[in-house]
Amino acid sequence: MSVDLLCFGEPMLEFNQQSDGNYLPGHGGDTSNCAIAAARSGASVGMLAHVGADAFGDSFLSLWEVEGVDTSTVTGSAVAHTGIYFVSHGPDGHQFSYMRAGSASSRVTPQDLPVADIEAAKILHVSGISQAISNTAADAVFAAIDIARAAGTRVSYDTNLRLKLWPLARARAVTHAAMAMADIALPGKDDAEHLTGLSDPDAIVDFYLTLGAKVVALTLGSDGTLVATSDRRERIAAFPVKAVDATGAGDTFDGAFLGELLRTDDPFAAGRYANAAAALSTLGYGAVAPMPTRSAVDRFLEERNK
């Protein structure tokens, strides 16, 4: 089955700490979150991933089926587990603890790639995490990008920097090399400051445009998003809400942005839609549960246009 958006990366079971100290089970993993957010926005989406042949892997297959995410490019491993992470909350925001060493996703290699499915997609979405989890996974992402570019499939890349996974020097080298082959750059400002050494949003956008991106959407937290192409740029305001948990907000932005870009081919409209979706996703706990549907985002935007 061919899909418009194919998301390649690592799904992880999530345990998110609640206000009473207990942990709520859920689903996470940046590219999986992106796939679900895009599907809830109405896009045709597939997941390219390896999971364990275990209860957690089965729960992802069930989740993706319910969400309308195609799983024909998901592989179950009999020798490796599905990754797990924990989210705790404190005065400095949310913090992550991971149990992913040796996971099924970290063992993916270039030889595991479904070439025809990548070629058939309109956009391939990957991230820094997709590459940080192992050397073979990093190689597999580069190979997937090569396949996509040769077939005319656009490549979307979110830096999603996690310095617990790799040192900054390697992260810079790998993500810059991948971004140089991406059509759509989706960095966050904090990540970009570490990776580029720049702090001015316009300078960061210029950096990624110069690397080769056709579209850059730099998320700026409460300051909104700076969306740019070679001939236009626009600061798109954030939507203030009473957030309770920002877990997965960036991934929701990615999925909503890519889904709307596929629908309208307008990165600026996509930026506004994705800002609204990301804001709504912070109103509940966990990465997936609070992600809004298209109808919810449309209602939210209509109310703010009155």
C-alpha cells in the first residue's frame, strides 16, 4: 500500500508521570507521534519501523491500526524488544529516562529498507533520533534518504536533538549531512542553537536554507514558528493555552505541518495549522492521547478568527 507520508524511526512505549506521582502508560517515539498527528489531520500515512515481537510491539500495531496508520512496512523482531521511556515533570519542565539499548529499532540496517514503499511516498520523514539510536540506524536513514531523493520523494527532517544519545560533535556532523539532503527542515530553536552555534532565528533559518532545504519551519516555543522559503519568510504567532504537558508537542507540530503541507502545498498555512495543533496537544498528558483531530483544530482556528 502506498502512502503520501512515510515516517521512519523508533516507536517507544511511554510511562508519563501524573500529578499524583503515578505513571500513565501510553505510546511515544517522535516519528510515530508525527505519523499519528498527520493521520488525525487527515493525511495518508505509513510507519516504517522495527518493533519487538512482544506485548509492547503488539500495542503499537493496534494503535496504528486504530489511528489509520499503515503498518505494511513495520517489522516485528523475535530477538529484540520494543523501547520504553519514562516522562517526569519538574520545575524545569519534562524530563525523559530511556530503556532503549538493543531495541528492535536500534538494530535496523540499510538492508532492511522497503525500497519500493519509500519510492512511492510523497514525503519521507525522519529525525535526529532516528539516527542517534545506533550507527546502523544512522546508516539506514541516510540510505532511505538516498532512495527517496532518487525517486523524487521529498525528505522531511526534524533535528530532535537528544544529547543523552550521542555527543554534540557527532550530532552536528550527522544532522548537518542529513539536512543537506532534506527538502523540509523542521528544527526547534533550542536544538538549532546547539547544532549551529547561532541564536538569531533568521540566521538559523538562513543556515538551513543554505544547506539546501526548500522549506524551513523553525519552532520557537511561545514565540511561534518562523516559516521560510527562498523568497518568503513569516513569523507565525503561537496560540496561548493553559498547557499541562508539552510531551509530543513538537512531534504533533511535525505531523500537522506535513499533513497540511500535503493538502495545501502552502508552508505558511501549514505553519499556522500546526501551531494550533501543537497548542491543543499540550492540554492533556502524554504524547498521543491529547493530539487533536482536524475537526478540533479547525474549530479552534475558527474561534480565534471571530
